[in-house]
Amino acid sequence: MKKLESGDLPLEESIRLFERGVALSDSCRGKLDAVETRVEMLVKRGRGVVAQPFDPEK
């Protein structure tokens, strides 16, 4: 991030770092969405909270 903000990188390097940042952001968003879904599944079970593996296909 600091490298991009400095403005001293060649355009191609800046684009490469930006693309990497977008890919990491997408990956983190996917993991966060999966965790949020799992938490919702646990909360919906009420008093009898039982953890179950998250299945993104369901």
C-alpha cells in the first residue's frame, strides 16, 4: 500500500500491486461471507446451538 501511495513505481508495477490487492480483498470477502453465514446458521438454532460445517453449496 505504501508503495502505491508513494507514486514512485512504474505504471506496470502499480497495476500489478493493485490487482494483487483486489484479489486479496476478494479472498478476504469470500472468507468473511462464509463465516457470517456459519454464524447465522448457529444463531438460528436458538438454545440448542450446534456447530455444523459450512457448505457453500447449500
